[in-house]
Amino acid sequence: MTKKTINRWLVVFGAVLLQMCIGAIYTWSLFNQPLMDAFNWEKSQVVLTYSIAVFVFAFSTIFSGRLQDKIGPRKVATIGAILYGGGLMLTSTATSLIQLYIYYGIIAGAGVGFAYVCPLSTCVKWFPEKKGFITGIAVGAFGLGSLVFKSVIQHFLATRSVSSTFFYLGLIYVILGVIGSQFLTLPPAGYRSGVNKATASKENIFTPLEMIKTKSFYFVWVMYLFGCMSGLLVIGLAKDIGMQLAGLEASVAANAVAMIALFNASGRLIWGILSDKLGRIRVVTMMFIITAISMITMSIVSLNYFTFFASLAGVAFCFGGFLAVFPTITGEFFGIKNLGSNYGVVYQAYGVAALVGPMIVANAGGLKPTFLIAAVLAVIGGILTFIVKPPTVEHI
């Protein structure tokens, strides 16, 4: 398997396989009750594990992106798959909260962060003529991971202890993740399939340090932050929103979790395709408008079954789109060569959004005021889309 002979769709296959494995991090809620029952831990203590994992995941992309630009995506993705699966296998031995936080929160979380950027930057380099579409596939697979492995996890939890479940899942993720990683090879030097060479030669190439000296970076970063805020809020509170604001039964409200996963995953692919046809910034404007309308609906309208699911679907659909389009925007604004490093920095907006969201919930005085704040941020994000411009070398 060489750079000259490999079929580029094999790279996509490897990317999808790896992304689905690490995307299973979104299934953490399935472990909350089993861990509480097995070890008599408080719910807040167990849930903190996921918060640590997401923070470490986002933070570690800074280093993994830079590292994969230096030593190649295959090696870094392999390290990520081993860390993630190995972290789960270590979690199977955890008998204290500290061990749980270290094994799953830090080690497995770092594994996701190391693996996440590699498929994105590699696929974009193989498909420069359809960056939005191919990024949508890569991040869509990450979103689908929770659906693909949900039944597997539920089967293990029903037939094994929660500790054994972590061990078997870790083993599966290591095997599949390492296999997927081996397909992540870079295209030959000068590879520009489907792209006009004259246009390609004009591409700006920014290092991370050069990128953060441009105004464009801060516009992109803030837009990404505001775009992720509503989605992360809704994903974390979906069941509560249904019960508290729409008056739904717990079993009915719980259906929102699966619906969000489907719209999140489909949004990544569909918005990615649309961004190739309509332009990146234009579709970001559209996503902010839909997000703002959905959040305003949840904040001022008396929700029923239909408006509840419609609003959540709108937010989840656009949230997936933000995660698909912003890697492409990063590549087009700051160059494909250092995409891994640069997107690792831009992606910190996602990590900050994950931290800021709960702070708003804790201080806003309820769900409706929280959603109104998120709606205002979405409106501001939409306004920024009319201001942001690609940087030029002279801006450094």
C-alpha cells in the first residue's frame, strides 16, 4: 500500500472506521447508572468523568494536530486508537473515582483527541475538489459512532458487569481503530486531484503562530464557539427539556437522544455537501439563522411534542454542520498544508463551548433564559459571517 497506488476511497474507509470507534465516547450516558449501582458513586461524580474526557479530547487536538503534520497521520492515529481503547481497558480495573477520571477522562479522552484530527486533515488532502463532502463523511462517522455501538454496549451491560463491558469495548476499539489508522496515508507530493493548479498555487499557507496573528482567526474562532454552544446545550439537556418544558413523559423525552444523534450525523454530511455548492460562509449564515430560530422557539414558546422535537432537530442538524464546515473553512482560510495543526487550535472553541455552556445554565436562572442567551449568541455569530474575510499573507 503506497502513496502512488492506494485508492483514495480506502483512506475514507479507514477514516470512517476510526471515527466511529472514537465517536463512541458520546455513549457515556449509558454507563452512568451502572457505575452508580456498582460502586455507590453519586451521579454528579460519575458525570464529571465525561466532562473531563471531552475537555481533554478538545485540548489534546492542539498537540496531535501539530504532531501529525510532522510525523504523519497514520502514526498519530494509531497512538490515539491505542490510548482510547487502552484507556477503556484500564477503566475496567477502576475501583475509585480518581482511577475512573485518570483512565477514562484523561487517557481515553486524550486518545480521542489524538485520533480525531488525523482522518479530517488526511481526507481533505486526498479530496481537495470536494472538501465539504469528504469532511462531512469523516465527522459524520464520528457522530454515528454512538448509534453504531449503542446496541453493543447495551448487550454487554445486560450480560456482563460494567467493568467487563469497558474491557471488551476497549479491546474492540483498539483492534478496529488501529486497523482504520493504517489506511491514513498522505497523498504524493503535488497531488491536486480535480483542482486547478493555478488556483492551488495561490493558496496561503499559515503556520499556527501566523494564523493567530490574523483578524480572520478570531472571527472564525468566535463563530465556531457560538455555533457549538447551542448544540452542546441541547445534547446535554435533551431529556430534561422534554420533561420540564414540553411536559413529556420520561420515556418519550428520552427518544430525543436518538433523534439528536441522527440529525447531528446527517447534518454533518448534508451541510458539508451544501458548503461545496453554495460556499462555506453562506451555509454558516444559514445554520446560525436556523439555530437562532430554534433556540428562540424553545425560550419563548410553550413547547409541545411537535415544537420540542422540531426545535431540537434544527439545533442538532446545524450543530453537526458546524463541526463539518469549520475544518474546511480552516483549510481554505489558512492552507491545507498545516490543517492538522491549525484546526487543532481552532477546535479549542468547541472545548471552551463545552465548559461555558454549563456555566450559563448554572447562572441564567433556568432553561428558557439559557436558551435565550444562546439564541442571542447565534444571532451575533450570524452577523459575524458578513464581516469575516479570508486572510492574506499581508495580514501577518
